[in-house]
Amino acid sequence: MAIFDVMFFLLFFAFFATALVVILVTVVRSVGERRQNNRAPVLDVEAAVVAKRQDFSTYLHDMGGAIHHTTGTCYYVTFQFHSNDRLDLSVSGEQYGLLSEGDLGTLTFQGTRFLGFQRV
């Protein structure tokens, strides 16, 4: 019986440690990206909207025997500059709806943070 107790403890600890490491790495990366964006200059660059995409996610939660669905959508827009360089930025759903592929204008961004797009 003692061997099963030790194995259960080791598996439980390994699962808990793995989950903790994943959470910590995610938080550290998020803080690092935020800090890097805050240090980056705000740029206004002529650009064109060349692509739009959406990522859908679904989460299932067991709420005391009742399954609860949570869904989410992330919106991304790819901008192309005169140098043919491209930049893929996360945007809000509202901004996503206002932009169309082929739009030309001035993109304002800071690092990987979308700040705005003004059509010409």
C-alpha cells in the first residue's frame, strides 16, 4: 500500500509542479512583452491591410456536474509597409470590424501593441 501512496504523491507533485511552471513562464513572458512594448517608440508608418484572421477558443468548465462552455475570439490584422515588411498585430473586435483588406493609411503602433489605423 505504501508504494501506491508514494507513486500517487509523486504523480500529484509532478502534475502540480508542471502546471506551476507553465503559469510562471506565461506570466514572465507577458510581463516581458509588456515592458518591451512600453520601452519601444510609438511609430506612425504608412501601411496597407493585407490580411485579417480570427482565432477561436473554447473552454469547458465542470461546475459541480454541469458543463459550462466559454468561448473567445482573438483578432489579428497583418499590415504591409512600403519596404514589403509585414507586421501581424492583435486588435480589438471593434477595430477588426472597421478594417478591410486593401485599406491604405497610417498605422500607429508601439512594439507589438496596435494603437490605431487612420485611412487616407
